Amino acid sequence: MKIGTKLRLLRAEKGWTKSSAARSAKIPISSYRNYEKESLNRKLPGKSALALANAFGVSLEYLLDDARDYPPRPRDRRFQVAQETEASDDGEKTAVRRQISVSKSGVGGNGINIVGHVAAGETDIVFDDAGLPAGGSIDEPLERLPDVKDENAYGLVISGNSMLPGYPQGTRVIVCPSEKVRSGDLVICRLNSTGKVYIKEIAFSSDRVILKSHNMTAYEPVAVAKEDIVFCHKVVWTKRP
């Protein structure tokens, strides 16, 4: 996807006019209008690219890479791009790009974003058409464990009481969409019939899927057809409060 198209979509996402986008990036409005034109994509100056990446809260690599489409993946959001200078061998000042995570934890770009909360059918997370979180981190990213190789891994915070007593409210989890799901796994899933997102223990039968809460006194198991599952992502790590 070309830069101009990304800028238009990112601007629409924020509800900005072209003028407000230009003000946020601290660039002339005339320049910004030109940057949204497809014919000028390759002429985007480096300094303006840095400013726009900061303004829209995306990585510079996402903005400049035509192979990356909208919406940005979690790893491409919530980054600020800073510019510093250092003396080159010939004494001239050379602009050096470096990417700095918004996170205060020092985890950096390799951390796993905590994208929101999930309870019994309730969530504040927006998932894209591929079933992946579309937003950035709501808190300090989690440190990526050595065995978590999934580049689309994301973190969640459990809300409510549906997974008591094992997983109380405030439990943080890491979810890996690429991991194979088996009976007995803790999963994040969305049902087509309700449109809701759940955190449940899953069990498979020949033609049905059983979604179970740990708090069986308050929540009965839900049996659905396999075709009703929009996505089902495995929880691979938990940390209780």
C-alpha cells in the first residue's frame, strides 16, 4: 500500500482533517496535501516521514514499506520515531534514525503489546478482518519470552469473574494466534453468531466446540458449531496479579 493511501486511512482513523494532521506533524498544509497524492509517494522527505510517523503513532518502517497494508499490525503501532545527529568521519552532521518504543519498561519494539481487556463475552479490543488486534498497547508491553516466536502475539488483561478461581481479574496473558489449539487449552475466541469475544477453556467433540468458564457456578458451558468460530487463539502464558 502506498504512503498516500496509508496517510488518508490513518487520518480517517483519527478523525482528522488534512489541516489537523499537518498541525500535529508540524508540517505545512500544502506539503501534507501533496503527500497524500499517490504520484508524490516516492518524494516524501525523510524529515517529514519522521514527523508523520510520530503524529500517527506508527513505526517509520510501516509508513515507508509499500508491502505493509492498513491497518497497521500491533507491532507497527505505538512507536515514536526520534531523530538525532552524530558527527560523521568527514565532520558533517548526519541524520540518524532510531526507533523508540513508547513503552517506559525498556522492553522496546520486541515487547508484546497489551491490547485491552477481555471478560465473559465483553472486550474493549478492536480486531481486524484477519482476527488480529488493530490497536496499540494500553500499558507497558510485556517482555517477549524466548519461546514466543509468533510475530502477531499479543497480550490481554482478564476482567470479571468468569475464570475464577484460577485466573482472577487483573491476570495478564500472552496470546499466540499461530499456535495450534487443542482440547483443554485456554483460548481467546470470537463467535460469528454473537459477535462477542470470549476467554474460555476449549474442548472439541466430533461436530461441536465446548467453551467453558472456570467459574462453573456462574457461567454454564457454551456449545457451538465449529463453523461458528471466527477465530480461536491460544493463550500460552499467564501472570496472576
